[in-house]
Amino acid sequence: MLLLYSLFPIIIGPVIIQAGNTKYQTDLNIYTIIGVFICIIAIFLIFKGIFKIINTLFEK
């Protein structure tokens, strides 16, 4: 389920970053910060989901 939940931030994060970069030509804006934060959440959910699968496979 965590891998399924991470699908939304995987898609939305880069879209927000790209929208912020095309709309505002500054280096750091609120859209970039929000997009990076969403991408970090997606990476965290992916690692947590993979570790849960591995722990279930090797459970004694």
C-alpha cells in the first residue's frame, strides 16, 4: 500500500517543480521548495514500502 501511496507524489512533485521553474525564472521559489518536499516524501514512502516487503519475505 505504501508503494501505491507513493505513486501520487512521484508524479506530482516534478510537475510542481517544472511549473514553478517555467512560471517564475528565479532560482528558489515556493513551488520549487514544495515540489522538492513532495519528492522527498515520495522517496521516503518508496524506501519504507520496499523495507516492509523485504521484512515480510524474510520473516521467521
